[in-house]
Amino acid sequence: MSLLNKLIPRTKTNPAINKIPPYRKELLFISYDKPKDHGFGLQFTISISEAGDVDLNQEVSDDPSTIYAVLPAIDPPAPDNVEKLSYFPSYSGMNPEQRGLYLRWLYDVTAEIDVGYVFVYYYGLERQLVYGDFDAAFDEIKLLRRHHDNGSFQGYSASALVHSCLLRKRADKLQELYTKGDFDYFGNSSLLILYSNNLEILPDMMFQLATHLSGVNRRYIKQKPELYKEKIREVLINKFENAGYPLASRFSLDEVEGIPYPIFANISFPPEVRSPRLPNLLRNVAFQDEMGMFFKEIHEAVKSESARKRKNT
């Protein structure tokens, strides 16, 4: 019997728990302990002894995704009337009806719901990305992204997908994100994954890089994206005799400054996981200069091609 099935008797009239897909049950975190708090981020306790000595104790809040079996969950008779979640939601911080609504939603996470519930589930998926079943959590986050078009969630989840590929050394999954052309996040960690695996920056990735790198003229990126991609490929082949930019052979990370990155949303992660210090190529002058010249050449090539086509029409 799974932990979630053991939880069922502790809830009231919530039959939807039985319908949660088995693979999703395995991604959930269940606890029979009492939650410590509903706080956010690091908690500090300051004590002063009779001698005047000051002691600072630091604790990390409970994981916000953990389902605590000791807390009641009630299937709400009128889901639309359930009180809204707080800004930084957690399962332990929900009231019984909110927990019931959340457990029922887990049966079908593609259903429309307050994005706060999506985040509570997502926090646990981040834990799986870092410490558990990477592949299942990765696919589940992609499923959530397809059905919950919230800007904050899209931003956090894109960052987590890319950075977890770096942490788990999964360049294959990074490349998978860009195969369909609907993933528009390309940041510093994307570059670090490619670098550490001695992989080239492919044309589609170069296009995404152009949309994020400072100093790039994006006129034709917006107006003529397909022609822009075509010229990226042509210039790469002309320069490197291959449709890929050989990142690892062009730069040394030993010369790139490390900068802390807030890459995960889960407040219970230790600082070195949630905000690790990583070499920042996007802020490296040498990298900016070379990419700036490359994308200037692309811009001019698109401009010239556009003028030629206008002349011939």
C-alpha cells in the first residue's frame, strides 16, 4: 500500500485521491510528522544569555509541497467558493477545504485552477528534479507548462528545467526542450551544460540566445524569424564548416566570474542548491564581444537578403 493510500482514511469524503495516476503518486511527498511552520525561506531565532551572549539559530522552513497526513482535508461542496490561497502557498498552510481541492486536482493537473495550487505541486517536482526521479518530474513539469500559462510559473519552471539539466548532467534533456521550437528560455546555464558536455550551440539555440543577449539588434528577430534562423545556419557553416558554434573550444570557464543564481522556487532548498554560484558567460566581456559581432553579421545578412528580395519583386 502506497503512502498516499494510507493517507486516504485521514481525509473526509475525498474519493478523487483514488484516481490520482500511480506515477503521480510516486512523485508526491508524504509525511506523518507535524509541520514545523508555515514560514517562508530561512527562519532565524535569536537568543541572548544572561551574560549577554547572542546566539543566532537558522532553520529552513518545511518543504511547501509536503502532504502532511495529520492535517485534515475536506472535499469542498462548492469548489468555486473556497478561500483563495496565500501568496506563498504550502500544503501545511492550506485550510481543510483548500487541501481537499488540491488533492482532487492532482487527479487531473491539466485542469484549470488557481496557480497557487500548481506551485505547491511544482515545488515537489523541483525536489524530484534535484534529488529524486528526474525524468518523471521533468516530463510532469512540461505537462504543467502546456496547461498553465502563468508568467511567474513559466519563468520559474523554465529556469528549473534548464538548471536541473546542468546539475544532473543531462544534456540530452536540454536538447529535447528545443526540438519542438516552443521552449524560448535560453540562459547562462544552457551554455554551461553545452560547455561541460563539449557540445555545440545549435542554430535554434543561437536564435534563442540572440533574443536574450544584451546589445543584440532584434529588429529582424521579430520581423523575419525564419530568415534570421536561416542566416544563422549559413554564417555558422561559413565560419566553422559546421552548423554549430564550438563553445568549449572558444572560451575557458576558468576566466569567467562566478555569480549566484536564484534558480529554484522551492524555499526549503539549501542556499547552495537554490542559488548556486555559477560562471556567468552572459556577463563575460569576451563572450559578449564575440557574440555581438556574430549577431551583427547575421543582422546585416538578413538586411541584405531582404533588400535583394524587395528589388526583385
